[in-house]
Amino acid sequence: MHLDLKSANVLLDEAGTAKVCDFGLAKLKQEGSAVLTQRMGSPMWTAPEVLKGEARDEKADSYSYGMLVFELMSCRLPYADHAAAQVMMGVITNLLPRPKLPAERADLYPAEITKLMQRCWEFEASLRPGFNEILDELERVAREQGLATALGLR
């Protein structure tokens, strides 16, 4: 688990390949240990269970990934118009709606990607896809969009 997945922690190499960095909060899943109960990352990208100080698993990173996808699609930081404390309370209570893509950007991407993003940031961790499912869905969409060869997918 990374535990602080956000755009500032994703770098691009010369070929444009994304590389995740800053593993300061990262934790390896150890044998017999599926969840962690300490430390959190940046509030705008952080899952509700993490903000509440509850146990978390890889689905917390799925939530952060959904916020990262929003950021890439919208060209805006998640909750850019809110203070960190407002975001924390709103996400914890599920009273702050998830960010919406600006109308001028909403149709630029396949609807399946928008749906995947929204599934990633579900309030209930059990409803979020894991990263194997996220990858499978991204590969499926790439094939449907005719991008599989360009992306080097099998």
C-alpha cells in the first residue's frame, strides 16, 4: 500500500511512463496482516476510513487513485475550493459530494473511465475495486478504444 497516492507523487519518465514515488507512508502487506491502522496522507486524496483512523487495506489506495484520475481528467485538484478541514469532515461524514468533472471536460473521456473513477471513490471500501480489477478495466477500455497496441497491451 502506498497510503499517499496523489499527483505530486507520480512522475513521468522520458517516454511518458508514470512512476509512483514518495513511499514515505508506504507499508508492505506482511504475511497475516491485511490492514493497517496508522498515519494518513493528504486529505484531498484520502479515503474516509483513513481519515476516521480506522483500519485500511488496498482499497484506501483505490480511493486515492480515483481522486488522481479526477485530477487528470479535470485538470483540477480534488476539492480545490475547500479547506482541508472541510474536506476531512465532509468525506468522513459522507456529506461532501465527490468532485464533478467540469462540463467542458466530461465528454473528453470514455464513460467507462468516469464510472471507474466513481467506483474507486465509493464511501464504503468494500464497494471499491481493487487494483487488479482497475487494471483489467483499463485494459478492456483501451482495447475497445483501439489503444491496446499503442499502449503495448497483450
